[in-house]
Amino acid sequence: MSEAWSINHWSRPIHSPTNVFASFLVGFVLLGGGCSSDTSAPKSPGIHGEITVSAAASLTEAFTALAKDFEAKNPGTQVVLTFDSSSTLSAQIVEGAPANVFASADQANMTKLAGKGLLAGTPAVFARNQLAVITKPGNPEQINSLADLAHAGVISLCGQDVPCGTFAAQALAAAGVTIKESAVTRGQNAKATLNAVTEGDAVAGIVYATDALAAGNRVHVVNIPASQNVIADYPIAVLAPAAKQTAASQAMAKAFKSFVLSRAAAKRLKEFGFLPPA
Amino acid sequence: MNRARQRPPVAVVAAALLAVGFFTLPLVGLLQQVTWSNLAADLTTPEAAEAIRLSLVCSLAAVALAAAFGTPLAWFLARSDFPGRPLLRGLVLLPMVLPPVVGGVALLSAFSLRSPVGGWLNNAFGIQLTFTTWGAILAETFVSMPFFVITAEAAFRTIDRRYEQVAATLGARRTTVFRRVTLPSIAPSLAAGAVLTWARALGEFGATITFAGNVAGRTRTLPLSVYLALEADRQTAIALSLVLLVISLVVLVALRDRWLSRL
């Protein structure tokens, strides 16, 4: 081995082994989500154990709160959450990611999983969402409508095949607005798209109204009129059990789905700006 | 020679084979997913061609910047002695272990339009780094330059300084010594560092998408393109990944034999 490949020189001051170990642990917990212990027989008929829920990035705040509510109501349960764009999540599930529940920001990705026989039971819509334009606080570029996005500078949109990107394209088409692709930066999910405006130099973006609300005073929100807006259905479904999944996790997955469809959950979702299902 | 021919311990071989399997299995899995008949078509779509071109431009520019600024920095780290040197080296190498997305956020805090430096660049010279190819180059340089610096620093440390001293006693000026003695003797190491830097820059994703954004034709390099295409146009994503993989593998294998083995 030549010294060019040697790493002796920097082995001292860096703490990477700890980081690697930590991420290994996290990964282990995530992967192990579906098959946690149920070796000891449950003393109560109640549910217990751990499930993994794959939820659309736009559900980050709402589902974090819902998971806490669920865990508080059902001691001995743990809900592991993983967030990304619905299209990324559904691709992961197709590839065999061991999730128990899928909450999508559109019907298309749910239908995709149903088509592959990956759902247990039928999906149910638990919330709806709409789009909003966000700008920097104080709206320095004076953006007041979708039309103003056409020549404002770089606009942050979700990837063309990510639900919020598809919906944004529909809204822009409804408003008859075209933005040059060279003036568009594409986020991998709703949160990344928002961050390009809050952290980066994007002039404005189109995200879900709930994301805009969650961003608080980090953004200025411009509402999109109903005639141009897109209403997105959020369906939830229990996923078909993977080979090693226990009956306990399947039961808990069903319980979590019922909980998300409950009145208590509906109240929570409303707090985060979601619309009730039609 | 005899020692080298001794049979290695079984446990070592077994562990080594496991490691080999661990590295190759995912690659084999990727290769299995390639639709070979469509490969040419997948790679010549305007989007794919644009991403490949942009990736080459950005990664080569990053290597040039890393070499131009990394060589003096490596010399400084290797040849001068001052109290804060371990800290400085840690700082320089930090991007190697920092999550690239965090690197991107850090770059934004320094060079976005609302940051002091980025704002000044824009006001004074009309330069905007975010959402431009320069931004993508900067992000790649930030993440990949440490590879150049550690390799070059090691080289500066290990060369026999007597040659330099002899050259100096024979009346050569410092710049002449550096150009005619030091540089030629560390050239293979610098080349190796450049190759590693280039390979890292080519695969850069997190810092680029966070800092420079994901703009078609400007900052959407191969890895960003792969990520966007992954769900919708899987074949293109896999074809593009294959390009990244083949380029990196060919270069690493070829240059390792040619340059690194001489060290």
C-alpha cells in the first residue's frame, strides 16, 4: 500500500467511528422495525411492540404528533417514522423496505403498491391538502399569484414525479403559467423544496399549504385561488406483511391506521392545516 | 519473497472474502437491473447527456481548484510548525466526515445571497453562486478537496528532503527547488490525490443539491439526475448510475496501477 491511500494522518482528531456506530444503530432500529420481540405472550389483549410507518414528507409534523398520541394511548408501543416523498417511499417499499404502514400524499403511489399486491386491506383517505406559494418573509419580490412566478428568478418546485411536483405542474397549467426549467430547482420532497426558499436563494416555491403553515414566520404565504389550486387526497394503508413480520406488528399496524382515521386524529390533523377527507 | 508466499490464515481469507462480497453484491444487483438493449437510448436522452456533460465540467473544475489551492495548503500543513496545526488539519479534513447536506447548509450560510460574503459578492460583482454551475463546482470542491490535501500532505512529508537541500546548496532558488525537485518527486502522489478528488467530486450529491440546488443544465449533475429519475424513469437512473460506476472504476483501477504503485 502506498502512503497515498494511507489514512494514518487524519485518524486522530476525527470522531467518525462514533458517528458510524450511531448511524449503524439507527439503521438497525429502522430495519428491525417490523420484527420486534413478541416472544413473551402479551399479558393484556392490547397491542404492543414496534411498527414502522412510511409517511409523505408533508406529514412530518402531523405524524410525529400522531405517533406520540398513539404511543401515549397504547403503552408498550413504539411507532418508528420514516419520511420522504411518497414516490421515494413507495419505491423503497417495492424494493422490500420493511414498513408496516404507508401514508401517501397522493393516490397514484398507493395505487402503484396495490397493483403489486403489497397492501393488506384497502387504503382509506384520512386527510386532504392543497398547495400554496411561499416566498421569503416580507415577500420582497412582491409575488402575489402563480403568474408572478414566471419571471421572478429561481423557483423551487418538487421533482416532476414527486406528488407535490405533479400537483404544482397541474396548478401552473390551470393558471396558464409556464416557468422555464432553467429557472426551476427541484427538491426531492416537499420539505427539501421548502428549504430551498427558507435556507437557500430560491425566490419562491410551491409546496403544500401545511408545509407553509409549519414553516411559520420563515416564509410568507401566498394563497392560490381554488380555481387554480389542486386538492390532494392522503390515503393510508396497512402493508402486506413481510415474511418475518409478526402478527403483533400487523395488529398494531391496523390499530395505527384506525387511529389515524379517528376523530381524535382528525382534530390533530386540522391543527396542522390539513383538510378533512371529502 | 518466501514470506509473501506463505499461505494466509483461513480466518483472514474468510473475512476478506466477506468484505469482497459486501462490496460486489450491490454492484451485481445494480448490473442485473440494467436493460442493456436500451442502454444507448437511455444515455443519449437530452437530460442524460446534459447531466453527464455537467458532471464532467463540475468535477474537473473541482479538481483544478483543489489542486491549485490544496497543494499550497498541504505544503503548509506538512512543512510549517505552529501550535494550531492539528486543529487546522482537522478543519480541513472535516468535509470528509461531515454529512454532505450539512456541508451544503454551511455553504449556504456563507455564500447565499443573504449571507455576508455571498451578499457582498452579489452586490459588488453581481456574482451569484447558488443555482449556478459555479455553485455546484464550489460544493464539489468543498467536499472533495480534503482528499487532495491529505494525499499531498503525506507526499510532502515523506519525500527525502536532502535532494531539496542539495539543490539549494547548489544555488537553486526556492521556487526552482520546488519546481524542479519537490514537484517532480511528489507528482505521482498529487496525481493520485487528484484522481481520488475527482472520483469524490463526481459522486457528490448532498452538498450540491443543498447549496447549488437542482436546476436542469446548471447544477443537475449525474447523481442529482439519478435521484430525480429514480422513481419515474428507473431505467435512465440505473443507466446513469452505471456510467458513474464504470468511469470511477476504470479510473481508480487504471491509475492505481500506473501511478500509485510507483510510490
